[in-house]
Amino acid sequence: MSELYVESPLAHREAPQGLSIELREITDRGMIDVRGSASDKKFMAAAKKVLGIDLPKASRTSVSWGDVKALWLSIDQWLILCSRAKAVELAATLKTELGGTHSLIVDVSDMRAVLRLEGEGVREVLLKGSSLDLLSDDYTPGTVRRMRYAEIAALLHVVEDTVFDVYVFRSYADYAWDFILATARAPAKVTLFGAQSTPI
Amino acid sequence: MLVVHCPVCGAEGDETDFHGGGQAHVRRPATHDPVNVSDEAQRDYLFIRHNPKGLHFERWRCDRGCGKWFHAARDTVTMEFKAFYGITELPPRELMEQATGEWATYFKDKLKAEAKS
Amino acid sequence: MKSRYSIFSLARNAMNYHKDWERAWRSPAPKAEYDAVIVGAGGHGLATAYYLAKNHKMANIAILEKGWLGGGNTGRNTTIIRSNYLQDASIAIYELARSLYEGRSQELNYNVMFSPRGVLMLCQTEHELRAFKRTAHANRLAGLDCRMISPAEVKEIVPIINDDPNCRYPILGAYYQPRGGTARHDAVAWGYARGADALGVDIIQNCEVTGITREGGKVVGLETSRGLIKTKKVGVVTAGNVSTLMQTAGVRMPIESLCLQALVSEPIKPVIDCVVMANTVHGYISQSDKGELVIGGGTDPYNNYSQRGSFPSLEHTVTALVETFPIISRLRMLRMWGGIVDMTGDRSPIISKTDVEGLYVNCGWGTGGFKAIPGSGCVFADTIAHDRPHPIAEPFGLSRFAEGRLIDESVAAAVAH
Amino acid sequence: MSNKPYRLAQGGSRIDRTKKVHFSFDGKQLNGFAGDTLASAVMANGTKLFGRSFKYHRPRGVVGLGSEEMNALIGVGDGSRHEPNLRATQIELFDGLQAVSQNRWPSLAFDVGSLNSKVSRFIPGGFYYKTFMWPQRFWKHVYEPLIRKAAGLGHAPEGRDPDAYENIHVHCDVLVVGGGVAGLAAAESAAATGARVILADENPQFGGLADIAGGSLDGKPQTAWVAEKVSSLAAAENVHLLPRTTVVGHWHHNYLMLFERAADHDPALLREGAPRHRLWKVRAKQVILASGAIERPIAFANNDRPGIMLASAARAMVERYGVSPGVEGIVFTNNDDAYQTALVLKAAGIGVRVVDSRGRAEGALVEKARAAGIEVAVSSVVSAVEGNLGVTAVRVAAYRKGQGRVITERKISCDFIAMSGGFNPALHLWCHNGGKIKFDDGLQSFRPDRHQDPVTAVGAANGTFALADIIAEASTAGEMVAKRKTKAAKVKLPKAEQDVQKPLEALWFAPATGKYNEGNKHFIDFQNDVTVADLELAQREGYESVEHTKRYTTFGMATDQGKTSNLNGLGVLSDATGKSIPEIGVTTFRPPYTPFSFGSIAGVLTKNLFLPIRRTPIYQWHADKGATFEPVGQWRRAYTYTGPGEDKHGSINREILAVRHKVGLLDASTLGKIEIKGPDAAEFLDRVYTNMFSTLKVGKCRYGLMMNELGFLTDDGVTVRLGEDHFLMHTTSGGADRIAAWLEEWLQTEWTHYKVFVTPVTEQWAQFAIAGPRARNVLAKLGADFDLSHDGFPHMSFKEGKLGGYPVRVYRISFSGEQSYEVATPASMGRGLWNAILDAGKELGIEPYGTEALHVLRAEKGFIVIGDETDGTTTPIDVGLDGLVSKKKADFIGKRSLEQSYLKGPDRKQLVGLLTEEPTDVLPDGAYAVKQVKDKPPMEMIGQVTSSYHSPTLERSIAMALIQNGRARMGETLSFPIEGGKVIRAKIVDPVFYDKEGARQNV
């Protein structure tokens, strides 16, 4: 059997030019959707046993342990991030270890496209599609937030102060990419609340 | 554009991040006694709605947050939200007392029951 | 009898600098008792009173209005008139209304500016095309003058439309009712008011009805901000405020009051000479005689009595229309406003008797009541006068909700594979 | 009027006389200076005529100094970049600007439409309601086209807008609206608390009227203080300044729309690709309204002639642009403020006299004017204006408020008038979301009262006009709202000095002498040509409510939204009726404050970004293959693959026959997929489906139907039991998101005790149907690590494993009636597996097929499609699926509604098959059958075609239909009158046309 052919959602897009920030697709990201109740001690303990970390209970936070991250999605839902290579095995282990609890584990590594936005002004670029208060103290590194972005649903992960990952469902990848191309154009750059040149 | 607050996950945001689900506390008769549901009871469940000018109780979903349903009390004239509370809960007592018209009738028994317990 | 309006009376009055025009309607004090009272002096209420007086010779009737006549949705809507509905019951009432609009100016001696400039309902998905083809078949067999037209014909009628076949929602055709159109909304209210007044109807403005008084199962009068008024027949025609008023008579309504918004652009020279409705993207547009583009869309998704809507729903409509009519991008929004619309569970109106003897209700017109005004007034007046549903009103009775006999016009919105 | 230039030798704080700017007005090449507005530059060239009015086409010039301008409406640019109806006072001059006047033909100076002015006596307010009624059809065909052609202002651009627009969302602690002295003071004190502050002003410069208001701050001109504040606010990290940005609307919960004209003033920015307009969607914790005040005109006969301006505007012309409004002027006022204009004119060497309606004029400014030698006539009004395209003289009459009109008058030659009737606080934003207002007798105007939202008005917007008071009020408010306190700390304020003004005396209307209302035009609403006589006529005719008056006469409904006309109209109505202005009432202020572009609302959401298109993992392959696409919800699905030398009909038939006789491949990735797991999962499915799922065996598939609570079909699909407590549900493509949300809703709000998790996984999988008699051979060729035999993997069962090395889930289900496997693989491997299947199937004759072939194949089998055979009012019983509506289950969604009398009543429409008498006749979709064919409509309809195709398999047409009592009518022939008078006759048959026993899928 020949090698399996694997294609990321935005494999056909060229590297963008003329933007005020950097934009690229992250392709090597495994994702596992975990459902279970945060108040179910047996479930939480079993999850910790596999992942090495407690699933975060606080809304919109994330934790990491080695190359594994756990993103809070809801009071009974998390998204586990790891490398693609590891995802299948990790999902299988989770299913086994959590088998005795009320839970649902699904490998969703192919369900979303991951767009990495990086640079000064990245928050302003995102504000052209999101009504969240991204300039507030709520959006420190590690913060996770589902949001409406342009005309679609997205998941926002603050990786560093000027580095954001935007997760969108795979079928919307081109739309999200095109939307960022349009709003991150250098001549449309906006800098909010910083020192400005004095208007006449 | 209203600002809505989710009592489940604490998210706050524009109404477009949420999904309005209509009147709260509508009872589905078939869940309780599937055999004896009159045509009128079914009509009331499906179509008759409290439609007050003023304090109203309704359902919302945290659509772009935790995905959970919750209840809200809102003034339909000023648009001010008076409270957000759980999907299986009754509104805060003072709001049940402030309710008027059909809502006052609806909450009368609940307040009595609460007073007893 | 009022003096007639005409080019001659206009010229005659011009000689005296228009100092001798008489009032369009009186401003009477309420009497203690009427044979029938209509609550709500919007288009539907005024038409009801007019037809009670004209067709049923009821002289001792009043119409009570809490504010100024025509001040509700009649004076806030986008004035589209059409009758190309799918269901038989809807076709009957809207076509009656449309045909009555045709002679309104002449009968009322008041120019309501009914302009049968044509209504196009765009087909922008295959599914919509199929749904309108079905409607076209039904309408043709019902005797309506309607037809499907091709994208090329659409472009000919509406040159400013985006005819790019590769755009997000390309124009696949349109369902066309050439004899649909628009009218001047205020003039419809004023024309009926002047007509009803001439027939002896007391139009009492600034008179709010605060309660419906019952004795046993019968209506006996109304509590108003100007005192008690006795009557045995009450027709409630109060649109968005119907639930609260009916509740005072112990009648619960299948109604929710939502905000519907509309807007106009700055006036420009004519660019569009018909009404275009784009249902897939939720927007419709026409151009007023003044030159303003008149634009409407969908309702906000929650109960609202504030007559002020939310920006996102208008934003969605404007965005859709910029894509459909690209030249409007550089035009400007002049004014936006909202109205309280009463929505029923099947989005069709209610014209009905109630369980209370002598109490009648006409409401639930939702987002599309203006087009029905003459027909609605006509059949509601008949229902009140004879205390039994007019055949055209019958399907719109309140009992349909318990029977499951819904009149659902949104069937085109069903999902497809 | 002479055409001599009116640029003064000196002065003009805004202009740079070293930078000449070339522009054109109505094709004429003119020069101005950098810093000019179009209004100042054109006037500097000696032209006062800017446009024609709406109804009477009267000549009009500049009246105001900013966004309140109602007369000088101009079109700018050409072709697709043309923009109509801009205010000349707001257009910043740039090199190459092309401006045109509007609403005139053939030229501005000679306008045929001005004939309307000659017959104006016959066309008073509301005249059209009284005529144009006969004959009936003339309205549409004669009168209306004429009216439409004459109405409207500028013309629309041509073609698609080449410029870019965008939106941005921002949250702030304090939004300050208006950057005059009040706004700057408020912003400064708010910012000092550390709050995030946005300060927006509609003008290019901050400072409002500080430059022409006189007075000093800390001994320096106001402008020095302004410059200092602007630069310190610009430097602050927590303040964002937005010049050229109008706050256009205020909505619930302090949501505001700010319209920024980002590049209109500079074509170079546009060329670089900057957005032309940007719409700011601001959520502010607090709003400070420092939007200033708007000067009122006065109604007098012919008060609309070019050359008649607001006093503040005339003053600004001189001080800002060094442009004289004329040679000899009259200042007509009822207040002290306009004396500043007289002083400025005098100082610039322009002739000026003051006409003051008050009996006594004795403020400090008045005294200064007298001392400067300016003639002041008190107890006087301008009663008439002479001149047509400009002013040549005025008549001044004696006047005493409350007394009769005095007829003595004198004539004074002049060429311009600066008028002032006092100032109205700009309340529009205050009122947009329900702020209450009260009438202030001192101002003779409304001012803010209370507001349900956190909005605070300061300065002139609050009716505060003295400089010291403005600064104190604004500064205090800024700190208080930022800290959300009720009391501010002591802030250090600059020392303000200013001439003290004496009160004004209301003057709405200076009637012409004689029979004032016989032919004289005292304009209230200039743009809409509404006069005092029109307002009086409306009252006389019973249009008494102010809203009726407004709508009947159209006063206040022009593009300036009544900024200069609204209160004057109320004043006139008050005089006419003897009611006070508050008793007359106010009309509602509606957003926007000033008109803003539709383009800015759409932002970048045009063309490919208007609404998303969803693409399957195979999308690009379909496109490369030349597929026609069909939109299904937001998805694009391949409809058919039309090859060279083929038409669509041909390719669809080819695809169908390939499935029937060989094997076909369909991209079914769009199908909804939802994982459902938990101890109560089976019971939950029993609630949401009409049929039973708790009895389904692990590893088996079952087709299910879903109703809504009304008893109508809403979705269908195959669900497989993956484990004892674990299911995978398939939904329709369009229903995936809706059904997932629907399941969550029931779990969270009704059956809250169920322990069930629901996770939508649609996009994780690429999914394909391999269908046809050779389907199994394709799988075998690919190589499967599971049993492919019919017994080992029978119809309606499920396997998980590897196919051609790819991890797969395989469902043996069929929507075509053929042997069929639906294969799902992770989406990123979809393209790989798709190619592998095509390779493996090549020698078996595999062909990709699209959605249309799929639909014909299923119709041949009599399978329903939700949305085709159902329309939202169709029950499972209607479509003949009674067998799938459980009799055993006590309760499931929609069950009770099926019992409502109409749903189980007689004469429901039932699903049947139809065979046309003529096999080549294909019934049109949606065609109706009638009870009896008649010569002409109406005809009674008994049901409609739901699906209709040419079946290449059966080599004839087939159709499905919903027909009243259809199942009892088997064998009956129905008539379908279609367009053009043709009647198609078709026999009612069983809807399963092909392989009734279902043998083909079961091998």
C-alpha cells in the first residue's frame, strides 16, 4: 500500500503578503474533544491519570503539561491539544481509562483549521471580526474563548501577548483566511489607545 | 444590541453571541402525563405566550460560550436585564413578587410553595 | 358631506391662499355609549370602522386611539402590497386587499398613491426557485396575475441588480407580481380616517383604552383615559399591544411582540422602479416617490416594546442589499426606526370572534399587515356586524391553534438535503 | 451678483495660503487653498449659488458651517466613485476634487424645475393627497413618473464601488462625543483616572467652536488651551482620538455606532488601499455627550435666498477661511451671540448693521458693537428679502413681541444676511435610546432631562453656554463617570473669561408685512421647502398632532433630519395654536445623527466575504473536474460533472446509469454526524425519533424520522449503534447544526435527568457513498481489513477498520436502492481515500455522481427528501411512513400534536407516485392537480408535485406528489393544468417505481 495522503484544510493557500501581522496555518495539531462532568470526581481523576494534569475548571482557561494542553470549552467539555502523531493513541487511552465513567471522547483532529496570527496589532485585527473586549485584562496568555468571528463560529486561544490561534471548523477555513487577509491589510492598520500623532 | 451575561460560565457579550429562546417556564404537558393532554393544553403549550409590557422571563443560550441554556428576567420596554438564573431554577424571589399580569398569576403558587418550605 | 378634493378645488383654494380648507376629520368628544367601538386607529382599525359605516350602515360607532391616528405600524412600514402567497386562505385575503387598493384613491377621494409598480421576489437558491415555482402554479390556478421570470428579465426590470452568476447568491430568477406595488402609508390611514369621519364615525385620538369591561361572558364597555364608554361590540385592532389589552378581558393570545425595523437612504434620482424582495438574504427594497430607498429586513429575536431595535438585524439587511445592489454602497442611510409587530405561532394573522360575546380581535399581522388593510377592514367589519366569521376571515380564527389548522407561509424555508 | 472674488486679504486660521488647490465645480476649474472646505473655496470664488431646493427648485446657498447644512448639497467624484448629497461645508478640499451641484436641469443658474416655484401657490403642503387621482391608471403611468423624476436629490453612482470599507469593535470606559472645549475637558478628567477613553469628533479638527466663540482660558485664547489638551490626550496611552468621526447612533446598553471618514479627504490614502470609511461599533460603559449646539435660523419672507447664513457660519467663513460672505451685510438676531459675528465682520472691513428683535439690547457684546460704530436697530425684524439668485436688499420692520405687526418698514441694500434665532442643544443622540428632555425657557429650547442609560450631557449639549460653566461641568462629569462616583474630587480648572451674554427672546417667525400668509414664503424646513403657511395649513386641516404635521408637510424629514427646522417648526405651531412648545410635543429623534454610508455598514462583508461558503475536503477536486455546484445551506455540493460534449441532462443520466449498472462515487461529507453517548442515550433517542432506537443492536443501523413539536417532519437520517450506550446519528446536510442544538436544548431544558453527552463531529469526517452493483468489488480491490461478504457485513450494518490503508467507518446503507457502502475517513485523509477509490474503481467503471443523480436515484425508489416531499407542514403519516411512527412509545417529540383534529382529519394530502400518460412529459416541480379543469381560473386544487424527474433507469418520467386522500385514489388519473394552457394527465401509482422488493441493495 502506498503512503497515505494527508492534506490540511488550507494546504492550497499561498503565504500571504502585504499584511500588518503574520498569518499562517498550523497543521500539526491533534485535538481531542472530551465530555464529562467537572463535578464527577471519578471522571476528573481518571482524566488526570491519563493527561498528567487536572482538567481546568475555571471558565475560559487552559493548562498545559509537556506538549499536551487542555482547553476549557464548557463546564463539561474540554479540547485536548497535542501533536497529530500522538492524538490517536491519546484518544484511545482516554477512552479506555474513562470507560467506566459517564464521558464521551472523540478524536477531532481533522474537524478544525488552526490559524496562527502573530504580531503587534493582532488584537486590533481580530477586533475587526469579533466583538469581544480583546484589549481588556481578560485576554491574557492561556485564555480560551469561543466567539463569533465575522460570520462564523470560532475558538480563540491567546498563546502569547501578541500570538493568537483562531480555530474554525474545517469547511470555513478558506472564509476565515480570506477574512483575515481583508482585515489585516497593512493600509488598514489600526492601533488602539496607544500614543497617536496629534491631529491638526 | 443587548449585553447578555451567562450565569453558567460567566461569559458576557453581545446578544449575537447568545441565542434567544423565547418565553421561560413553559411546561410541556406530555412530559408529565402523555396520555391525558387536552387539545387546549397542547395549544397553550405550543402557542399561547406571556407577552408583558415590562418585566418578562425568558430563555437564552450561551451560543458562543459554554453552550448552556439559562433563564433571564428582562424589561421589554427598557430592555434592562434584571437577573440571570439557571435553566432549572425559578427567578429571584423579589422578581417573582414584582411580576405582573400572567406572570404574577404563574408565580403566585411558586411563592406560596417557597414560603411553605 | 365633505367637499371633494380635486384639481379644481385645489385651484379654487389657491385663489384664497388655502385658508378655506376644511378639516380632514373632526375632533369629537367621546359619547357615553356607542353601538360598536374599534380600539386602535391604525390602518386596519380605521378601515374596519369605515366599512362598518359604509357597508353595514352602522352610524353610532367610534374608534379610540391612544396616540395619533396612523401612528403605529401603519406609519412605520415599508408599504409593500402583494398577494402572491402560497396558501389558499392567504391568497384570498391579500388579493381582496390588493384589488381594493386599486380603487382606494377614487373611492376615498384621497390620493393614497397606490402604485402597482410590480413586486419581484428573487430566487437565489435552487430551493427557493422550486418553492416559488410551486407558488406560481398555485397562484395561477387561483387566478392571480403572477409569473416566474428569468435572470435576464430581472436585470431588465432592475438594472442595478448584481447579475454576476458567480456571486454568493446569484439571481436564478424571480417570482413577479406586476400588479403588486406600494402605497403612501400615511395617506392610507388619513384617507380612511377622512372617509370614516364623513360617514359619521367618531375618531377619538389621545384616548387610551385601559380595560375591557365584561359582564358574565359579554362585553359591556371600555375603560378609557377619558372615562367609561358603554358598548356591546368591541373590535380590538391594536397590533403589538394586543396581548395586554385582551388580557383585561381574560383572553390569552398566541402573540409575541417583537421589534421590526426599517430604514431609508438619502433621496436620490430614480434607480429602482419596483419592489424587490430577497428572502434568502432577508432584505427588501423599493424607492419612494421622494427618492429615498426604502429598506426592510427581519425582526429582532426577542420581545421588545421599545420601538427601538437592535443594530445587527439591520446591519445584516444592509450588508445583503449592498451585495445585491452594489451601487448603494456609496449611498447613505438617512433614518432608521422600529415598530412593534405582533407575531403568531404560524406567522399568519388572527381575524376572529372570541369566547367573550361581543369581543372581536384583528391582530397578528406580523411584518406584513399594511398590504392587507382594505381587505382586513372589510372582512373584520363584516364579522363584527354579523357576529359570525366572514368566509375569508374564517380560516384566520383563533380556534386554528387548538385544531392544528395552521396557515404556514414559511414552508419555503424548510430545509433540504 | 458680481463674480469678484471674496477672499479677504488677511485671516483664515484654517487655510494655508501657500498651498494652492485646484478643483472643479460644475465643470468649472477653480482654485482654493489647503484647509478650505468646498463651501469656503467656492464662496471665495464669488459664487453663492450651490444648489436647488427639493420641491420648488429655489436657488440655494450655504447656510451652516458643518453637518447641519441643509442647502448646499453636492455630488463629489464621478462614475463608480460618485457620491451624492454631501454637505459642501464638510467637504475638505483636495487637488482634483470634482464637485457638481444637484437637482437642477439644464444648469444651476437656469433650472427648468424652478417653474415649480412659479406655480407654488397651487402646490401647498400635502397637495398631492388631494389630486392626481383621475383617471385611476394615470397615477402609475403619468403622474408618479413625473413626480419621481422631479424628486430625489443627487444621482447614484454607476457600477460597483471600487473602495474598501471596514468595521471594528471597541469597548471603552468612557466615550466622549464631541471634541469641543466641553468634550476635551471631560476626556481629560476621565483619562486622568486611568479609564479607557475614546473622544470622537465629526470635524477634522478638535476644538468645536472654540476658535470663534471669543473669551479666554488662563489668559490665553481658547485655541491655545485646545491645542495643549489635544496634544496631551493624543500622547496618552489610554485615550483614542477619532477626528472625522461622527457618533451616528446610540442603542440599548450603551452600544454606539461611530462613522469615520478615514480617507475621503485624501485620495492618496485611497490609492494606497486604506479603507474609505470605517464603522466603529463601540460598547461604552459611560457616554459623555458633548455634542454642542446648533444655531437656529429665523423664518422670514424669502429667508432661503443664497447669501443668507447662520451667524456662526458667517463668522467662521471670515475667521477660518478668510472668506467674506459679501460686501454689505445685515446681522439679524434675537440674542447677544450674533454680535460677535457683527464684530468680526466689522473688523474684517465688511459693512454690517444689526437688526435685533428684542426691545432692549444691552449685553457686553452689544455695547462693544455699538462702540465699534455698528448700527444696531432694536425692536426690529427683517420682514422681506429682495433678490432671486442672491440678496440685493432687505426690508426691516418695527417689531414688538406679543403686539400686532407693525407695517412701517425701511429698505436697506445689502448682499448677505447673518441670522441667529438662538441655539438648540444637539439632543439627537441623547434621545436615540429614549433619553427624556425638558423645555428650558431661558434657552427657548429643549435640553436633556434624564436617561435610563449611563449617558451624561455636558456643555452646550446640556444647555450650558458660559465658558466657565462648560469647563467645570464637563471636567466634573468626566471624572465622576470614569470613577462611577457621585461626587468628583476638586479638579483644577482653567480660569475662564468671557463676555457675559444677556438672555435671548424667542423669535420663531418674523412675518412679512401686510397679508403675510398670502404668497410669502417663510421657510422652516429649507431643504424640503416647508413654509410657515404649510404648517398653518396642516393645523387648519386637522393634522394637529406634531407627527401628523411633520408627515403631512414633511417638515424635519429632509437629509438634515430637522437639525435647523425642528424646533422652529414647533415654535411656529406654538404661536399658531396658543399651546406651549412642550404641549405641542416633539417628534422622535431617530438614528443616525447624520447620514452614513451603507458601504461602511457592510464593511469587508462583500463579494466572497458576504456570507461564508462551506467546502468539503473534496471541494477542489469537484471544481477541477468542472462540477456544477449546488448550494445546500452554506455548503456547496457537486450537482453534476458535465464532461466535454455533454449537457447537464446527459451527465446526470450517465451518472445515474453508472450507479444502476456499474458503480458510482458520491461526496456525502456534508451529512450531519453527531455522537451521542451515555447511559440514557437509547431512551433519549426514543424521545427524539418517531421510531424505536432502544431496540437497535450494537453494530446495526436504523433509519429514523424526526418531527418537531407541531407533528411536522423536520429531519431524517440513519443512526448506528456504536456501543451499548453510544450512537452515531446522521442528519440531513442542512440540518446538522440545527439538530445538534435541538438535542442539546431538550437535554438541558426538558429531560434534564438524562445522562447523555452530545458531540457534533460532522467536519471530522470525509464521507463517501460507493453505490452500485459493483460497489463491493471496489472495496475488495481497495483492500479492507474486515469481512466484506454479504453475510458478514449485511445491509444496515456497520464496520470500523481500514480500507486501502485508510482508517474508516463503513455503513452499509443505501439511498439509491443499490448495493451501497458509506465510507467515512478523517477529513484530512479524505482526498487521499477519494483518489484511491477512483483508482481502484477505474476498471470497474466507477463514476463520480452528483446530488441531482442522487435525487433521481432516490426518487426511483420512492425515498423522501426532507424539504422536497415535506414542506414544514407534512407529517410522517402524510408521506406514508406510518410504520415508522411508534405505537408503543408513550411520548416522543411531536406525538401529541399528531392527535390534533386537523392533523388526523380527512382530506390530508398523502404521498403518491405519478406516471404521466405521455412518458416523455415531465411534470413541472410544484405543479398542482385540480379537481376539475376549467376554461379559466380559479380551479380547485387537490395537491401538488413534490419531485419530478426523467428516470433514465425506467426510460420515462416519474413524479411524487402530495394529493388529497391520495392513497385511496390509486389508479385514478389526475389533471395538472400547467403554464400555457396545457394539461398534463398522470395516473396515481405507488411511489416506489423501481425494485419494489428492495432486492438490489440487499445482495
